[in-house]
Amino acid sequence: MLDTPPQTLRIYEKANLVVPKRTSRNTRLYSMRDVEKLQRIVRLHQDLGINLAGIEVILHMRLKMEKMQNEFSRFVKLVRDRFGEDMGDGLDENSTDLVPLSDQGAYIMKIIDVKQQEFGKDDKAVEDINTKIDDADIIDNVSE
């Protein structure tokens, strides 16, 4: 299934990257979840050349990200249950913004995107973007 030599699997197990269940005769039993994890490990180790310590960090971070995503999903459900479904009316469902941007804020973000595409990370472009943002702050402060 994995085309991975048994010795390699033992190395991954010794590094605690995967912990298969054992039978009474000490035979390793890999669940589908273990196999999926092994596929990731093999890809990281053999295909991408990442060492075992790096793989351990990557797998740990992936687990933390999954937990955080689950917690965030539960939080969103809780907020929706408490405040109702209508709290998101008028918002773009695909938006990653926590707070909807004003028209002026959206304009500034568009300027930044355009300038970054035009100039990449050129110092002059960054200075131009900062000037535009400063100008917008001045406009915003005057309008208050």
C-alpha cells in the first residue's frame, strides 16, 4: 500500500511519528488514520527531504491547527446560536475579514494590492503605499 520498507516504518515508529496498535503476538496493526499519516510522513521525508525532527514539528503544528479550527467552528456556532443567523447579513461569505471594511478601507486595500502587483517588494512602491495610507488616515481623521 505504501511501498515503504518495514525498516523505514520501524524508524518512524521509533521517532514516535506513528504508533500502531499491536496484537498479542506483537504484530503491528495500522489503522486507516495511521496509513494516511504515514503517507504524509513518507511524502515529507522522502519526497521533500525533511528530517524526522522537522516532520514531528509539522505534524504537531497540523494537529494544533486542526484543533484551533474545530474550536473556532464551535465558537462561530455558539455566536450564531446566541445572536441569530441574521448577524451576518450583508457580509461576503467568502471574506476573511473579521470586521467589514468601509468603502475607504476597501479602496486603500485595493491600492495596496495594485501597487504590490506592479512593483513587487520595491522600496519605492512600499513608500508610495505608505504615503497613500497616511493620506487616507488624514482624510479619515478630518471626517471624524
